[in-house]
Amino acid sequence: MFSFELFTQALIAGVVIGVIYALMALGITFIYSIVKMINWSMGEFYMLGSYAQYLIVVYWLGPDLWYVAAILSAAAVFLAGWLIEPLLIKPMFTGGIERRDDYATVVTIALLLLLRNLATALSGPYQRTPGTKLPGVMLGPLPESGARFAAFLAALAAIALFTFLLKRTWLGLALRAASQSRVGAQTSGVDVLSLDKLAFGIGVGLAGLAGALLAPVFMVYPTDGVVTTTKGFEIIVIGGLGSVPGALIAGVALGIAESLGATFIASAYQNAYGFVLLLLVLALRPSGLFGERLRQA
Amino acid sequence: MSGAPPILEARKLSKHFGGFLANDCIDLAVEPGEIRGIIGPNGAGKSTLVNLMTGVHQPSSGDVLLAGESLVGRKPHEIARKGLVRSFQVSRIFGNLSVLDNLVAPLLAGVRTREARQEGAAKARRLLELTGLTRLADAPAKTLSGGQRVLLQAAAGFMMPSLTCYLLDEPFAGVNPVIKDQLIALIEEESRARGLTFVIVSHEMAVMRRLCRKITVLIDGRVVAEGSLDEVAARADVVAAYLGKSYAG
């Protein structure tokens, strides 16, 4: 039953969803590289983004202005992260905490439970959708939903903007320096603690943007971030923790693996193919495609 | 030169780590333009002193002053911006940034006008030449040899726009003679050209004799002697601390 057309379709569908997954992975890896912690509540920031998109589209701007809503939603999630970081994450560096990894894990899982249960309490367990008026498009041989294609384009734009910020601006240089040596950056006069705040905000903002963009595709409900977050972490392990190109390439690779597996093997196991890829990478390159062996600074 | 108010001063500076007294009531006064050496056996508290002065640790008691202004309670990046810059024993270069970007990074702390940037770029090029790293300007810093990293780290400190006083912690450790000479030349050149103040922690007595007219000896967290290298080396307690009591004669 192999047909070249089917293969091409699956490939394109994989790239489209993979780029959106990569957005999530970028957020995780970016926070890790600056703040040196894994944020386990990324999915809840995705969820916040999806609810923000829902509220803004349904009660204010309408589905025609989905892109304005997505920018506003991402900005709102950035702001949430920017405000939460000094309360929960900063004590990791200023409170004399010795086991920072453990602290970050406990604090962000607590935050996960809080946000998820708040969402359930406030909105109930219902699935909602902001709706979309975008017409379907043909990507070569593949008919693709308008919302999904729009999310793909917006994710590409966000990744381009993020890369520009990182590679071409003074702030980007400060962020790259801090990611390699926090102490070195401090010695250069960089206020690493306020960079943390910014990096945490940007990282969760990327998750929030993914949530906003995928709101009409995957629905909005209190645990809607779980699947995408899982993919995000799979991508991080495949691409290598702390690597931006790794997150992009692994995101697309994961999307393609899922899409090809669902098309040619069995669609019921779609979420499992990523794990097969993950196991393969772990067996062959334990630090990920672009990961470096951890050096404690 | 004597009589000028000190640029860098420690007053009755102490630091406990639990029950261990790493620095015990240290008084130190470094004059502007001076190249001060700090020596002492391992565990004497030299690195602790550097860490206290640069805000990495907070003192248990006492005060640190830069140009008369107290630095206690300031964060490391604030102290660096005020002009007290340090290097580390273990190099803290940015491995994935290019050699040139490593030099440009300290400009992040300064003014970002066009002229300041151009001036910074010119300074970076001059430092690349002085350290012989011009050829490697665009290479990722992690490809440098150990000695080149030491040079790069030291050079990056000179890029801090506000730099007035440079603390070098064991800059010559594990560095080959060629690079050592380059580093010494760099320090002498910057001292002469800009009148910078240096505090150098090192075990390399030959280098210390060449660079520093005055040396402070730390033993067991206390200042036990101050003077030229020959003066302090003549003291029985200093010899005993370095070589064991039987040599103290």
C-alpha cells in the first residue's frame, strides 16, 4: 500500500506539526540553557495560552483577528512567567538552596498542579474551541486545515524572530553568554538574575504561543498542554538539551516520524512513534543529536 | 605615589564557613596604579579574599571599599560595573561564542552608543593582537588551548569599560612560558598605558618579583607580612608556612 503520493503527504503533514512542536521544545530548552532548570509546568503555560486565545477570540476580537489574539495571548503568558519567576524560581539562586534541580522540580510540579486545578475550577472540564474561519489549503498533494497551516506559518515566524533576537542583538549576546557561563556573564557586568526573569518569560511565552496557535486545532481544556509538552520533552531529549538547532531539527524529525508511522503502520499508535525515535537516539547518541556532555560550571 | 588614598581597601574583613575561619580580620590597602601581589600557601584564604571583594561571597564582618565606596552587599555584576573586575582560576570563557564575541561581551555592561561600540571593537582588535589570537577571532572559544583560554579570559577583563582595578586569581597556573610572557606583557602594557591597578594572586615567585613591588602574604586567613618579595621571603614565619618549620632556622 505504499504510494509516493501518500508518502509525500505524510512527510508534509509531519513537517507542519513538527515545526509547531519545536516551538514548545524551544521554550523548554531556552529556559534550561539560561536558568539551568527544567520547567515541568510548560504544558500549563501552553494551556494558559490556549485559554487566553479562546477568551480573546470569542469575547473580544473574533476569529478573523486570530493572529492579533495569538500575539496578545503569547504576551500575556510572557507576562505571567515574568511575574512568577521572581516568586518561585529566583530563590533557587538567592535563597541558599543547595539542591537546585530538586527545588526546581518540586516548585514547577506544584505550579503545574495549581494551574491545572485552577483551570478546572474556573472553566470546568469542558472542551472549548475559539473556532476558525480559515479555509483549507492544498500543500502540494496534501489537503491541510487552514488553522493548522496558519499555526505552522506563525510558528515559523516566531522561530525566525527568536533566532534573530538571539543572534543579532545585544540582549541575545547577553543571553548566549549567560547560557555558557553564568559566573562569566556576571563578571562581565551582566545582571544574570534579571536575564533569568526575561528568559523564563520568553520560554513560557513560546509555550503560550504554541497553545494559542493550536487552540482551534486541538481544542482548549485544562489538560490540553499535556500531549504537546510530552512531545516537547521528547524533542529535547532527541535534539539535545540546551541546543536551539537541536530543538528545531528534532521537532521536525518527531513530526515526520509520527506522521509516517501513523500513515504506514497504524494510526492508533501515533504518539508512540516519537518514543521509538527517542529510544533509538538514546541508544546511539545518549546526549542527543546536538547535545553536549554536561559540564558543571 | 604613597599617601594617595587607596583605590581598593579591605577593612577588618572576616569570613566564616561554618566553624572554619577562612579570612580573619584582613586589612589591605592597594594604591591606585599599584600592581599588588598576594601569595600564601594553599588554603591560606586567597581565593576567599578575592571572592569577598568581588561579591561572590558576603563577608561575615568587615568592609570592602573601592575608591572609598563600600562594596558589601553589592552583587557581582554591580561590582564589575563599578570597575573592580576579576578573572577566575578555572577559566570562565564562553565556549560556544567566538573569540571576538568573548571580548565584546563585557561591553554589554557599558554604554551602547555607536562610538562606544566602535571604540570597543578597536580595543578588541588590539587585545587580539597583543594576545596573538587575531587569527582565531572567529573560532569558537572552546577550540582554544588551555593557555589561550587563560589569555582570552584575562583579555576580556580589560574590555570592561569601567575597569579601574583588576583582580587576577592564579592567572599563571598551568600556563606555558610563552603564554606566561604574553600575559605579563599584557599586564605591564595596560598598567603603563592606562594606569590600571592590579591585584594578582599567584604562586609564581619569579613573575611576582618581576611585576609586583609590594606583596601581601596570607597564612591561615591572616595577613602576616607585607613588603617586597625579598623582604617577605626573609621572614621566618613565611618560610615556615611554605616549607615547613624545620627550614625556618
